[in-house]
Amino acid sequence: MQPPPVDPRVRRSRAALFAAVIDLVSRGESANVTTAAIAEAAALSRQVIYQQFGDRDTLVVEAALDLLRHDVLPQIADRPALAPRERALVTARHFAAHRRFYRPVLTSSCASAFSRGLAELHLPPNRALVDQILGDDRDPQTAEDLAVYLTGGGIAFLTEWVVNGADPLDCEQFVDRLAHLHAALDRSEKLSARDEGQPQ
């Protein structure tokens, strides 16, 4: 992910490009929009795209991540006491509301880079969650491995839902399914501890 720009002119041009990308991809339900179409919709030159992003795919990925940063993260960051289910619902509702944009992104040449960006956004809160679950006696490598595992699995689960879920996407059902997965993992951990003779 790119650091936020300092120059106000660059911020304005990026905002115009992001808005153009989101609109064009959503309307056409395809991430294969041309740089010429994006530049025209943003009332900017194609040169600005290449100067700021290098190529179209990087611009599409940055637009998707910017949308998440501005819509989802503040809702979670501004409410630290928000329950895990409610945090998951915030994310699910966002992706459902913007499905016509995210589905093409997740099925295009941008998918891998976007998934890496999603991982960067979700890994820190998952690290905190793992620390909370494992407590003070945790092994640092196991904790990091578990945070990476949960992040990657969560992104794959979300991607499958956004791409292949029935219309309209059911956010409550999705979060229920996610909760069942977490409960199954918890049961598995308790059974493993019992089999190894560890206190549960």
C-alpha cells in the first residue's frame, strides 16, 4: 500500500481517480477499464495515472483499499468496544454495498495485489485478537503464524462470499457462518488440549 500523499493537489487528483475507477468498474462490472476512460472520467490526463500509480491495476487496487480505509476502518477504530460480531458485520455490509465494484476486482488481474492489501489491513487486529486468545504464555512464532493463518483464511472466505454468494448478499448469515467457524476452531483446540492432557 502506498503512503498517503502530502501535496493537496496530489490528494485531489487521487480522489478524482479513485472515484472514477469505482464508478467505471461498478457500472461495467469489470476491472478491465482503460486508463483513457479513467482519465476522462476524472478530468485528468493519463500521464497523471502513470506518474502517481505506474499502471491501471495499481490504481484499481489503491482505489479499493482507499474505499475500505475511509468507510470501514473509521467505523471500527471510532468504536473500540464494538463486539467482534458487530465488527464483522461492518465489513460484511461494506462489501455487500459495494459488491459490483469488489467482485470484478477480486476476479481480475488485481486480485492478488488487493488480497495482499487486505491482509495488511487485517493482520494488526488479528494479531491483537490472537494475543487476547493465547494470553501471556504464548509462543511469539505460533501467535504470528496463527494471526497470518486467520487473516488469509478470513480473506479467502470473504472473497468466496463476495464472488459467489447468492444475490442479495446476506450479511447476517455470512457473519453467522464465520462465528460457526470460530466456534469449530475453539472446539478443536479444546479437544486437542484434552487429548494431550493439558488443562482446558
